[in-house]
Amino acid sequence: MERRGSSPEFLRYEDLPRSFHRWKWRVLLAFAFFYLFLYLGRFNFWPVAPLVKEELSLTHFEIGLINALLLWGFGLGDLVHGRLAEAYGLRLWVLLGALLTVVFNWVVSFGTTTMSIAIPWGINGFVNAACWAPGISMISQWWPRRDRGMAMGIVGTATGGAMVVMWWITGWVGIEFGWRAAFRYPPLLILLMGLAFYFVSRDRPADVGLPEYLEEDEISAKPEAVSEEQLRGFGPYRELLSNSRFHLASHVKGLENVVRYGLTTWVPIYYFEVGGLSIESTILLTVLLPVGYLVAPPVSGIISDRLLNSARRPMVIASCLISTGALIGIALAPPSNVYLGAALLLIGGVSMGLSPMSTVAIDMAGRRMAGTAAGLLDAHGYAYAGMQAIIFSLVLDMAGSPWPIVFLAMAGTRVLSAAMMARVKI
């Protein structure tokens, strides 16, 4: 799609027909609703990890390895799925990701050793990534930068909600029927919702005979003005990877995921083993973390779009500073103090949810490279997330489970992220 300025194919956002706005909400809400169930097949290892660890007598390192392969598999998928979906079909790619996620969850459910779980779990991460960047690219086709913060905030709420839905459903199934059942039956909902999403949504306005919006914000308009020749083949990768601001933002995303997935990886085991809580109490307590992820993104998006003229940097820095305090509190508070732990986990989840890093990637790339950009940024995030799973597991196994050091190290990454983000003007 070539940007042609005042061509009839492109209209000012205010001049678009009502049907465009109905469709933009239809696509956004369809993707958000689909994503609400996606973690039933991606992060469902976390709440039942104590059960798997106990039944198979796994070490902290083996738990970390299983988590790392999922995260690294997802990161590898991010590198390719966004670009492939831009070429072959966005909603088709999402549907394929949903189908294959169910298949590999079933394979994992029959695992009896570390590697018989870890290898298919890593492949599951790769195929599940097909549901992220293509979907984000679809959102960018319908939502310009001026309202994108709110739209991505709704997606962020769906991802936070997905964590809550997964934590409750997977946790309940694991408690009642065993951890293997948690990999077999809840993920079937993903395929059902993927089919619904495929038939309800469309990739672009042109697919339903509607005009495209004219991007008037310079930050996103500039990358959208590149020629078709520059976007062929690996062109989007060259464009994005030659942008120093995009590099810096990608590493900020990586450090962010050290905390986002570091907490969800280790907090259940911390409160189960050190706090002495039952598996039921652990799940009830730690669900407050994804609850925080759920409520914050739309607030961040609305503040960014309406009060900060679509500036994203202030919200990222605020997220870094607030989460630093919450992490220090988790490190120093006794894990047996359930009420204090609950408050800190909720604050930590809310503060992490304030960060609009996925929106930053789309803003920098514009709609024509949105899938590639979302994938590249997310790939950095999952590379770092996988490293934390390995590094923290080694620290815990080799140094006598020094849990405060783990959480203080996470706090340090948030301080570093704030310093780095201060140099990204967006």
C-alpha cells in the first residue's frame, strides 16, 4: 500500500465514514476478546509449576529452563511472524497460531521429564507468537497515532485479563484434575476464539471497501512515506534496525520483560516455598499481579493520548519508578505477610501495566511496518525474559535461594530502563 496524500483512497481521520469507525471498534474488540483466552496456552505453566516441580522432582534450574525455552521460542517467532503475516494475511496467521498452540499444549501434557516438556514448550512459544505481531499490525491499520494509545491500552487490558483468566482457570483445573489436564482442556478455548476472530475481523479497511485514514502525526507519517521498493523483502527490518531510537526502545522493552515475566515466573514459587502458603492460597495471592496488568493500560493510553499529546515516554518512566518501589518492598517484606504481599503485587502489576512500549514500536514504524516492528520489539522482550529465567534459577540453586537479591536485581533493571527511556524522544 503506497501512501498517496490527498488521494481519494486516503481521508482525514475526521472525514472517514461512520462504517469505518464501526469496523475499527469491531476489529479492536474482536482481537482483545480473542487475546483474553490466549494465555491458557502460553503462560499456563506458571500457576501449576509448583505441582509439576513436586511431581517430577525438578530443580529451580529445570523450572527456569522450561520457562526460558517458551520465552525464547516466542521471541524467535516474533522475529518472523509479523513480517510473514504482512505478506500472507494477518488474521490467517493469527488463526494458525491459535491452532498450533492447542496442538503443542497437548504434546506437553504427556511429558515425563524436563526435556520432554521443555522442547515442545519452546516450540509452543514459537507458534503462539503468530497471534501477537499480526494482531497488533491489524490494530494499526484501523487506528492512527492520535488514538492508538487508547486502542493499545484496551489490548493491554486484554493481555492483563488473559493473565487473570489463565491464572484462575489453569489454577483451578490444576488443583482439581492435575497439571496435565491444565494443558489439555482450557487451551481448546483458544481455537474456538481464534475461529470467531477470523470470521469477525478484517485485515485492512480496503478489505471491506473502506478508505484508509491519512496519518497526520509526523512521528508515524514519516516511516509511512517510505517507498514500496524499501519495503520489499527484508526492507522493513533494514529500516527499523537502522533506527537508533528503535534499538534503544527495544532494549528498554527487554529490561521491562525481565520484571514482567520474572515476577510471574518466580512469585508463585516464592510464596509457595518460602511463605509456606498452600497452592490454593498462592494462586489467590499472586493473581493480584495480573489484575494490576489488567487495569492500568487503558489509563496509561488515555493519559498519553489526551493529556500528553500522544507522548509515550513520560508513562514509561513513571512505570519504571513506581515498579522500582514495589520490587524493593517485595524483596524486604516477609513473605508470610499475606496482606502486605498482596498490596505490593497489586502495585507492581499496575505500575508495569502503565508502560506503553508496544505502542512506541508502532508509532516509530507506522502501519506499513507495524507487524515487523511489534515483532522485533517483542523479540527483544522475550530474549531478556528467557535470560532472567535461566540467570535467576542459577542464583537460586547455587547461592542457597537468596530471594531478596532476585527482586532487588529486578528493581535495578527498572532504574536502568528509566535512564535509557529518557533518551528516547517519543
